[in-house]
Amino acid sequence: MGILSWIILGLIAGAIAKWIRPGADPGGWIITILIGIVGAIVGGWIGTLLGLGTVDGFNIGSLLIAIGGSLIVLWIYALLKKK
């Protein structure tokens, strides 16, 4: 996937993760995009380790893995910013 695809997938995954886990988390749209991109990477890594698949293209499976990773990264980010 190209960098533009990663940014679009990250934006979508980060926005959906933020919608699933609403709250007063710090950060705006830029942070949401970055969390989504990092979440896609984390989700792909965890998905590969568990045998669930990888984030290898713009499809539903990759989006679900990226959203799961984004939720994990968003949760960790919120914990770190609370302290």
C-alpha cells in the first residue's frame, strides 16, 4: 500500500475507533490520523502473530484489523495522557 492509502486507512480506522471509544481523549484530527496509522501497523502485527491476517490492502479485513489496533493504541494513548 502507498502512503496515501495508509493515511486514508488510518483516518478511517482512527475515526471509527474514536467513535467506538468516545470520551475526552486528548488530540484532534491529526492525532486521530496518527493513531489510526499506528493502530493499523499494531493491528497488522498482532493479526499476523495470531494468524488472523495482515493489513495488506484496502479491504474489510484490513479495516477491521486496523480498527482493532487503533482501539488498542487509543486506549494506551489515553492512559499515558491521563498521568
